[in-house]
Amino acid sequence: MQELTITSGRMNPGIDPVLHAWGWEIPVYLFLGGLAAGLLFFSAYFYLKGKENTFVTAVKTAPMFVPVILGIGLGALFLDLSHKLYFWRLYTTIRLESPMSWGAWTLMFIFPLSVLWSATFLKDVFPSWECKIPFVARFIEWLKKKRTWMAYGLILFSAVLGMYTGILLSAFNARPFWNTSILGPLFLISGFSTGAAFILLMSKDEEERKMFSRIDMVLIVIELFLIVHLFMGFLASTQVHVEAAQLFLGGPYTAVFWTFVAGLGLVVPLLAEFMEFRGVHIPVKIPALLVLLGGLILRFIVVDAGQSSRWLYKFMQ
Amino acid sequence: MGPFYKMGFFSEQTGFVIALLTGVAFGFWLERAGFGQSRKLALQFYFRDMTVLKVMFTAIVTAMIGLLYFSLFGWIDLSLIYINPTFLWAQIIGGLVLGIGFAIGGYCPGTSVVGAVTGRIDGMIFILGALLGMFVFGEIFPLIENLYTAGAMGNITLPEYFNISSGIIAFIILFAAVGMFVGGEWLEKKFGEEEA
Amino acid sequence: MKESKFMSPYVAGVGLGLTMLAAFMLMGRGLGASGAMMRFDVWLLNMFASTHTASNAYFAKYAANPLSNWLVFEIIGVMIGGFLSGALAGRLKFVIGKGPRISNRNRLYFALGGGIIMGMGARLARGCTSGLALTGGATLSLGGWVFMLCVFAGAYATAWFVRKQWI
């Protein structure tokens, strides 16, 4: 028999029954948030570069999906809230030190902005569509003149949104696996990479696909670099961080992380895109789908693993 | 001293990552040899393309000799290696059934996976069939449980069964393999198609 | 890009043999394929009828964590390796492999039928060409060698009846 002496109520399933508080909702929300940030960033960036007629899918078509994607993501987040009726309270306060507050306010700006931004491209994407309400039509015409300003705003907010999906987790100091500053950039890059993959998946233009395939390659390399640094950072840190990293280096998350995130989600698409780049014929949809799937699984694993990593009482597991 | 996993060098989860990498190499070589294409595999049974035989026996001989030498050098403890248990009658009947399926379907389970990922539609259908067949096997298992365990002989090896040293067995296999390669080349020349 | 030629069977065979040797050295076990399919089967069944899998003497062996297994990850690797090799050689395309004298639809029926027969045979013999013939062959397992000879015997005996499919 193993004897346990419990000296604290913290992390004690008998007292604090919900140790794994987050299910599928938060990872899905983080994934869709990152994806939307990536799509908006590329759309705005290539608009500013004057490529709106070269990279049609990226600049004009992709933003159409963003309000839907963000809507589903926020829906998932809303489902996760325990006190659904009080979500508006996030907007009664601005707290610079709280990433929750940052995220809520960023979404407050970026969501309507993405709707307006895609509205200005509606006529390009659906040429047969005609706005019946004169007031709205005039408003869209007016917005078109403001596209440059909107694009700058989008670049700023999409970067914040992408970062925030990771920082949201790093703010939980009580979870060693999340307690790293690399999570922000990692989720930002991963989000942009899924955005590029999404565009690759939809684009029918050869030149555009080449461009985004190349962007995706660069982003994947950065992501791999960040992942290596994430683990090196943990291993060089305190005992609990080392233990958090061990979850992925021999522990219960090892196989699923290295197979589905690092292998199928990053290295295989990287190789496939590299071969494509060198002239080997590969259906570009395959690496794109793998990147999207890998991004989703990354968030699931990070959210789940973070909740398994503890500061105290390792024996409770 | 190997095998490393059995010696406790790494955890089961790390083993899965090694499994993944091993699988990558496995799939790579299978595809390189042309095993993703059912017709190439099946022509073996008409003496027109002996690739299956050549690849299989080269692989067996390579791994077998490697194991024997590693054991001789003391790098690996052969008693820790998993030896497929022998159930003589189950494996005779199972082998015949599987051979019939091979000739009809044109793949075996491993090669069908390679075929499917390189876009062979017959490979994908074959996998579907194999999944179905395994399901049926599980469902009728109570009826054939006696056959499934028929001829149980434990983890017996050829050297143990014939009471000859493993070196001599390995030599006989090597000799037979070389004989088959020569015969295979001759058969290919006689029945084979011009390089398709 | 043009399809490149296949590698010499002897080189590929040595590569395969060394892969197997590495598996023995690292893990103490060889390769395999059909076990992963079985586990996938049970995983699917578990989702729809978990009480049924638990009550069946054969499925129950695999019922606990069917996908958390060496063979399953190995087969994912096989998919990756096969895909990359096929891509490098320019052999990625949707086709149906068959001889010139059979229709596509009939070939697919044959593939399905052959798959079903093979699935049952592989479970009865506790392995397939990779897991039992190759691995058992290299470890000099009696059952592996008997099985291998029977596979060839069964295939050669059937070949004549299905010749229209391939030649």
C-alpha cells in the first residue's frame, strides 16, 4: 500500500475535482483564432503590396471566410464559459496586464473590421451580386477608399490576435508547460502557417500557390526552430519545467506530438513543399491539409499537456 | 547491448516515435522496389517479374546474417528478440488462404498501404477488404478457435526444430536464396515482358 | 516529370533488411502491417459497439487502447515513407493497377474480395507477409518459414484462375 500525506488542498482531486477543466472548445477556438489572424494578415499585407489582382484568393476570397471562422471560434469559446450571461463583463474593464482583456478587446476590433474588409471585396468575388440597399452600397463604396487604413489596422490586430492565442496560455503561471514566452510566437507562426495552408487549399492560380507554398515553407522552418527552443528552454530551466518537457520527451504525449505535430504536421509538408519547389509533381492540397491538421492537433496537445503539468505534487498523478 | 528498448534505454512512447521512423524507412524501400503496384507484385505468380522473391529473400538474408553477427559480437541478446510463435496448422491454413488472397487481390497488407498512399485505387479498396475480412474473422472466431490454436509449438525456431546450429541453417538459407535469385533471373528472361 | 525506374530489387532488399535489423536492434522486434489494420478495425468497432468488442474473445485482446501500439505508428510511418518515395519518383497518381484484359470495375471487385480473404488469412496465421514471413523468416521462426512457403503455394495455385486479371 502506498501512503499519501496530503498537506494541501491544491491539486487534490478530492477537493478540487476538475483538474482538466478545458475540453475541445479552447483548442478549437485557439486554432480558428490563429487561422483567422493568418488569413487577415496575408490579405492585408498583399493588398498593401498592390498584389490584389495577382493573389486574388489571398487578398479577396480568403477574407470572406474570416467572419465565419471567427464566429465559430467565438461560439466555441462561448460554450466553454461557465457564466455565459456575464461574458459582457470582459468589456467593462481594460486591464493591460491581463491577456484575457487584450484578447477580448482585440476581437472586439478585429471581428467587425474583418466583416467590413470582406464587404469591400464582395463585388470582386461575386460579380453577379448587386447591393439592393442604396445606403449600404454607398457605405461600401466609401469603405473602399479607406482600404489602406483598414489594411494597416488588420496587420496590427492580426499580429496581436495571433500572439494572444499563445499568450493566453502563458499567462497561466501555475502550469509549467505553458509558462514560457515561446508559446506566443509559436502560436503566431503556426497560425500564419495554417492561414497560408488554407489559401493554398483554395487557390487555383499557379503563381499564387507557388508564393504561398514558399511562405509556408519558411514559416514551418521557423516553427520547427521555435519548437526546438521551447524544449531546450524547458530542459535548461527548473525541475518542474524539465518534468513538463519530459511529457513530450518520453512521457505520455511523446508519440502523438512527434508523429502528428512535428512529423505529419511540419516535416512531411515541408519535405513535400520542398520537393514541389524542386519540380517534383505533388498535389499541393496534401501538404496544405496536413499543415491545417497539424496546427489543430498542436493546440489540442498543448492545451491538454499544460493541464497535466504541475508545479506540485507530481505524485498525485 | 541491444535490443535497446528491452534493456530499458527508452520509454514505450519514445519507442512509438522509433516505430514511426522505422515505418518511414520500411515504406520507402517498399515503394522503391515497386511494391506499391499490384500488377508488379502479382506477376510474380506468373514467373514474369520475380521482384517479390528477390526483395523478400535479400531482406531476410540481410537481417538474418546481421542478427547472427551482432549476436556473435555480443551486441544483441537474441533471447530478448520477439520470435513469432509457431501454430503449425493455423499458419499452414492461414498461409494458403493469404496466398489465395494475394493472387486475387494483388497486394499484401503492407504493400496495399504503400499502394494506397501513392494513389492506387485498387490498393485503397484492398485495405477496405482487409479490414472487412479481419472483422469477419473476429465475428466467426468462436467457431474456429480450435483451428486458431492448432499445432501450437511455442516460440520454436528452425535450428531448434531440426537440431542444427543456426549458422548452418543460415548458410543453407543463403545458399537457397542465391539459387532462387539465379533461377529468378532465368525465369524473368524466359517469361518476362520487355521492360515496361 | 517522368516516372523514374524502380530500384534494383537487391538494393531495395538490402535496405529493407537493414531497416528490419535496426528494428530488432532498437526494439527487439521486427516489422508488421496487418496487426495495425486489426487495431484500426477494433478502434472503429469500439466507437460504435464497445460492449460487443468487449464480449468477443478475439476483439477483446485488442480492445484496450487499440491505437496506442508500436505497429500503428509504424504503419503511419509506412504511409509517410511510401508517399515521399512515390513523390520523389513521380509515381503519385490515381490509377487502378491491373492487366490489360480486365475492366476497372471487375478489378476493384477482385481487390475487395482478395482483401477480405487476405484479412482472414492474416488473422488466422497471426501475421502477414511483413509481420510473419519477413520477420519470422529473419529470426528463423519455424512458423514463419512454414507460413511463407504456404503463401507462395496458395498464390501459385490460384494464379492460373485469375490470370485474366494480370496478364
